[in-house]
Amino acid sequence: MAFFGHFVVGLSIIIPLYFFNREKFNHKVAAIFIISNWIGPDSAQAYFFLKWDFQTFEWDFHYLLPFAIWGVLLAFFFSYMSRFSVVRSEKFFRIQDDLKKTLDWKNAYFLVLSGGIIHTITDTLTRNNLKIKFFETFFEPTLFDVQSWGADLGIQGKEVQLIAYLIMIILTFLLLFIFHQKPRDVIVYFVSLISIILIGGLAIGDGFLGGEYDIGTVFFSLIFIFTPLMLLMYVFNDVNKQSSEVLIEKQTEVSKPNVRKFYIVSGIVIVVTGLVLTLGVLSFLKVDLIVDSLNFDEIVFSILGISLIIIGSLGILSGIGLILKINAARYVTMVLFSFLLIFVFPLAIIFYLAQNNVKIFFTKEDKKKIGEEVV
């Protein structure tokens, strides 16, 4: 299956939009779409160690329909992530707090779905069995299955093909007319074409379709081309509309730091990295739960275990450093949590520590000013 390839597919869609529709282009929408395309359904698999609790009711969220549920959680993270940008600094790059989210939850969810759908079909085309993973054991047809839909039905004569050909002549000339009309009329044209294909293919027979795989093609096109691109372009348009109409006022002042939330996040850092440390120990000791979940060689378990032990140990120390408001601990925490990319949600810690009202905790002057009255 694809790995880097998901990035290539996402960029192959985004780059033409970037070059030829730059007036409505939004770099955060583009970046989150590509990330969703790459890591989307795979992100649920990173939580393999939780599956043993749900043996009686286990869904594989790598399948598209269950992923639509997992995507609800991902959308909260990506909505929060859209508050930030990565910009050049004097020495390297830094995460910049733009003080407002570009994406509300709805638009973030649409991007997650769009990227997840394209991720699914990319996996299908690069998988040996050509399986389309909709829902495990319930609905997972292969491309060969889709090709056979509507085959050997009804009339097979050439006369029927002639009728279909005459319809296509009419539809072809209508193309020169329809895109001058309202969007609603274009959709009516599109739905009418699909109806002709489905009714003709299923009721009259695949002879009407010239013996081609048109029913499967309609299914494939609607799910894997029309739907993800419509979702993506809807978000681009909606974000651009909100920006132009100033529906969300941009903050101009940094809000007061929330001391309680800061200590809670610092505690979460210690807990999460403690779990990473524990997972590293279990991996190094090759505990059955880990070995059964991952199909790795012994040397890989040893390397993985040592790496996670180091990350976990440093993370616990950096969490303590956050509580002590040591700025170096903030940077160390952000670097360490970047290694947890595959788990997605821990990345929220990185962005939280990049918030302007959080960085106040680590400046010398403001350390003295922040008291218990700031909540």
C-alpha cells in the first residue's frame, strides 16, 4: 500500500488549485487536506493497544464508514490546528499563533472525510487484492466486483446500444449549454445522466451500456471523485466567504493566561510520556500484547522499545520542567511530541505551547506578574 504516495496524491490535487485558483486558496485548508489524505484512516490503527478492551465489539476504523466516526474526533484537533501557521524565524522556523481558528468543526470534518475517502481509494489501487474497504465483513467489494455490477442483464442487442448512443449525442451538445445555467441546473443534468445509466443498465441490460462497466464507474466516480472534491472545494469556498465577509472577528489582543489549564496540560504531558515510557518497556520486553499486535522482527522491538523509553523519560522530565516554567522544557516537549505524529491528538500539546498567552509563562518579566488571580 501507499505511504509517501498519499502525500503525492494529496499534492497532485492541491497544486493545480494553488496555481490556478490562488484568489480563493487557503494554505491551512490545503495543508490539513493533505495531512488527512496521508494519515487519516491510518491514525486509528496507531491505537492498536486499545483493541483488546473491545474484543466483543471491534471496528476497524481504517475502513471508510467507521472512519467517518473516528473523523469526528480528528476534526476537533484539525479545527484547533487551523489557529496556527508555520513561519520563518531568524534562525529556522517557528509555529505562529494567529489568534483565531480558520476552520470551524464542520469544515474540519469535511476535510477529514475528503482526505479519508481519497486515502481509501489510493490504498485500493495499491493493494494486491484491490479491495475497497468500506465496512469490514459487511461491505468490502474488490474492483473486480464493482466491474461486474449490472453484467449480463436484459437485452444485449446492438439496437439498444444505438438508443444509448443517440442519448449521448443529446447530452454532449447539452454540455455547451448547461454550464451557462445555474448550479442547480448543472446538478439536475448530472443526476439525469446518472439516472439514465442506472435505469438503462439495470432495467434494460448492460447491452444498453455497450457491455462496459458503467454502473461500477458511476459508483466509483460519485464516491471517490465527486464527493471528496466537492467537500474540499466547499471548504475552500466557505473559508474564503467567511474571510471576505468578516464573519469571525480576528482577535487583536492576547488573552490572559489560564494558570489552571497550563498545569493540567503539564500534567497531561507527564501522563502521556509516562504511557510512552511504559509502552517502550513492554516493547523492549516483548510482552505478548505488543508482539501479537505488531508484526515486527525481534530487533525492531528492541529498537522501538529503547526509542520509546528515551522519549518517555525525557518527556516526563520536560513535563516537570513545564511546571517549573523552564523555557527549554517547552521546546523539548514540542520536539518530543512531534515524534507522536502518528497518534495525531498529542500534537495538540505542541500547538498549545505555541499559543501567545502560554508563552507568557516562560518570559522572565511575566513570571513575576502572573499570580493566583489569573485564572
